[in-house]
Amino acid sequence: MSLISNTPRAVLMAALLGAAAVPALAQAAPAKPMVAPLSTASDATDIHSYAKPKIARVTHVDLDLTADFTGKKMVGTAALDLLLAPGAKDVVLDTKGLVVKSITNAKGQALKWTLGAADPHLGAPLTVTLNGAKRIVIAYESAPDGAALQWLSPSQTAGKAKPYLFSQGEAILNRTWIPTQDSPGIRQTWTARIVAPEGLKAVMSAEQLTPDGEPVAGGRAYRFRMDKPVAPYLIAIAIGDLAFQPLGQRTGVYTEPSVMKATAWELADVEKMVEAAEKLYGPYRWGRYDLLVLPPSFPFGGMENPRLTFATPTIIAGDRSLVSLVAHELAHSWSGNLVTNATWADFWLNEGFTVYFENRIMESLYGKDTAAMLADLGWTDLHRAIEEAGGPTGPDTRLHIDLTGRDPDDGMTDIPYEKGAAFLRTIEKEVGRERWDAYLRGYFDRHAFQPQTAEGFIADLRTHLLKGDKALEAKIDVQRWVYQPGLPENAVHVQSKAFEAVDAQAKAFAAGGPAPLEAWKAWSTSERVRFVGSLPRQLSPERLAAVDTAFGLSAQGNSEIRFAWLQLAVANRYEPAVPSLEQFLTGQGRRKFVAPLFVSLWGQGDWGQSVAKRIYAQSRPLYHAVTRETVDKTVK
């Protein structure tokens, strides 16, 4: 990798333009701070950022912010270190809703700046005239409605006594609280000093330098450092009444004290997961791997923030049956965090690789049968997503997707996750697992701490795996997988033998047979989800009542089973399940569950739409902006 601003010109240009620009010099001995190369691929231009990184790019960010819980805003400064091409006169940053107060150079001298017109998705470009500055300091504050940050009242937490703040930066939301170049292809090191009110603890996706904080006016100051260049969406923060419990030598969990016992029990295997992942694809390079289990409004199952995965409490099922989500977020430490999609058009390079890797971790720890069931459920999700995207000819069923004029969230369907994983399984089938694993480990090593594109991946695949074997490439059909819609005929479908018996039981029950009580008791969560999901979408009220009563579906504590049941109930306009539906939709804000249920309700005409409007009026204020913006498109 190329390095800091006093590097010779050839190496400077390599850092600006990518390692491939000057291969020999780009491999020079690293210095600190580390500067990652840009991708030189033709498909590396990020349409969701105003930045012009080949002219001037951010390489490092120093945050000094105070969390104002009364005003619901972050207030302070961001100091940015810049890498400049010869003759660069200004730098362009991404912002959305920020109130910029002043911008100076490192000596405190004022610099001219302009804020351009705002786009509803992208926010507004902030252009700073540098006058030779290679470090700029921006004094600013975030807006109370900044989409990345959710400020929770005490009543929205488990403890009910103290407020809470958390962030969600992916895909392009961190520009609502950090003025930087908010593109996954522009990796940055960073530090932070965060002042939190007394009695609240701050944690971030970085090394903790002051775990207990330092007393300052207004509360306690917490300091953090990330000395590895990361995509800016991975800068994350949470502040609340947080306790910590170790899970292993380098793993642990943060959450509210009142739910720590159940949470730590559920996550007991995390250290084993890290060890299993390392055996597959090389050393874990981030130091610690901790988790933060958040309040219920967190919009995702998990977010792979480096060193500190953010996770939904809906994975706390009481039986450790939903820990595949932890395996997924851990796998992102390689696919997504270590090697990152350079643009959101290639989201599959993060998620498809991670779904594949997650399944391999689950197979290693819990056996082939468990992994097969999870993969088979994913296959069902993939076909549902293809249908929802307009069928096999729908343009959004491609892996490399066109997001021109759209929010990158539009591409965050099951397609990049499950089609991407199916693609990798198909390659594995054709070359063999041993050869494929060796390739993947080398891939993560070759591209560590760098952005990647579809073009770049295919080039790497041809060089290091296919090695000129045109027949093999044609058999895999690489280009079609990446650039064409639909699912190629050679897609590998991992089928679970256990599901054959489950499907037979579902068919028998739908035909009028008794509820399979003994089988249900013996089934895993995956088998139970499969059973409920395999029942016909048209069932009589008597049949629905029978299955609900037999298995306690409306009171089910396992979120995946509850979700499958409520989808079935809504499809049948089953009124007795509405109280359970209302409790589920107002009790958590995970978009995976919330958005499809509102879509299903809306599709049920007057009955469903009246239920949707009534529930959404209650739940919308409780949801994070990510979930709100998705559901707003459904509930008119």
C-alpha cells in the first residue's frame, strides 16, 4: 500500500489511483497511518458520493464530539487528513443535514467553503478551498433528525431508566453525522473523542483507549482508535447504560445490565466461531471481536462494524438457535470489512461472500445437516426475492446492479445475499472445495484493506483460479452470473434431507391431518420455520386455529418462527393473530420482519390496510430511519 502525503510523487499517485498504477512502489514497506489504495477498475466510480478521490481524498478522520441528548445532536469537530494530487485546489465531501459552523486549516486559519444543492438521497456536497492545506478542521453539528442516529428515550430501552443513542451508517447514512467522503471505496483510518453524559458509556467500532472514560465538564470522555483503513460506513457509535461480559479471550458482549445474563448465555459460542473462521480463511485481523446487543428498534439483524458487531435482540431466542446471524456478522470481518465493495452496485461482493462464509462456519461448528437446512431456507428466500424483483428477467435480479438515481438501499434485497452465495457454491462445485478454499484465503490476503469491484473480482478469479481454463470459465458461466438477470441453470441448490419429512408433515396437515406435535418437539428452528412456511397460503380459520393452538405460534418467542406464522396469518386475514401481529410490529424494528409484514398487510385490501395504518401510527415513531423510510413506501 502507498502512504502519507510526503511520499514521493509516484507512490503518491499510486495511493490516489490504486495499487495497480505503480505495482513495484505500491508494495513498499508500510508506514503509519496506513493508506489504502483506490480501485483502478473501470466500474469503481461511486455514483452515491460527491467525492473526487483521484484529485483529493480523505485518508484519516479525527472526531471530537459531544453527544447532546437534549438537542438530539452530535456537536464538535471533524479533522480530516487529505491526500492530494499535484495541483489539487479543493476537496469535496459528503454531507446530509449537517450544520457547518466553520472550516479551518491545521493552524486555525479560516478556509472558504460552499455547500451545494441537496439531493434527497445523497445530501449536499461540501466543497472546501484548501489554499495548500493537507488537514482541515470542520466545526459542525448533526441535525436532530439525522438518519444515521437514533436517540432513544428511557422508555425505549430494556432498563427504562436512561436514554440511549446508536448509529447505523450503511449504506450512505454516516454523512448525516460525519462530514467526510462517504464512499465504501475511500477507506479511512480514524480516531474519536466522545463526550457522553455521566452515567452513560460510549462504545465504538474501534479500539477502546479509555474503557472507563475520563471525567470532563458535562460527563465523561471516551477515546477510540482505528488504525486500519475502513470504509466510512463502518464508523459506528452507541451510548447507553451498558455492561460488558467476556465470552472468551478476545470476545465479549455489551448490552444493558438487565438483559445481560440471557444475552451472554445465548452467545456462548462466539469464541469458537472466531476460531472456526480463522481455520477456513486466515487470521482475524481486527484484534478483538465483541458484540453490542442493542434495543429492539435496531433496524437490522446485525451490522458488521469492525471489532464491535451491532446486533438485534431478536436473536436472543433462549435456545441459541439463531446464532447463524453472529456467524454472518463475524464472516464480514473478512468479506466486507477486510475486502469491501467499492460501490453499492457490487453489494453482493460483501453479502454473497458473507452468506457463503457464514454457512461454512455453521457447518464447521454444528454439522452439515444444520448448514444444509440454513442454505435451503436461503434458496427459498432467493426465489421469493426474484419473484418480488419482477421475475427472472427483472434487472434487479443481477448481482452487479444499476442504482442510477436510486437510494442504495433499493439494492439491499435477498438477491445479493443468496444469489451471490449460490454463485460461490457453484464455483466450489466446479473446482472442488480444497482448491476453492485455497483461492478464497489468497483472495482475502491479496485484497486485504482494499476496495473491490465485480470487474476486479473476475480479473482476480481468472488470474488465480481459472488460470486460462476457458472451458472451466464457460462451464461456470461467470459473466452471466454477475451481469445477467435471473438464476443460471447451473446454480447449486443445497437441499436438506431433513426438510423432506417436514414438507410431508406440512402437506398432511394442510390436507386435514392432525398437527405433528411430536415431530415439532424434535425439530430445530429451521425445520419449524420450514413447516410453517410450507403451509398453503390459503387455509381455513379452523386449520389456522389448530396449528396456532398446537404450537403456540401467536405467542412464539422465537422471532423467525413468529415471523413465518404472521406472514401466513396475514395471507389468510386471520383476525385472531392480529394482536400478536401488533405486538410484534410495535415491539421491535428489524426491517427484515417489519417491512414484509406491512407489504403483506397492504396487499390484503381494506382489511389489511386498515390494520397497517393503525399499527404503523403506533410503531413508526419507534423505528429507526432505515426502517421508517422503507415502510413509508408501503403505508401511504
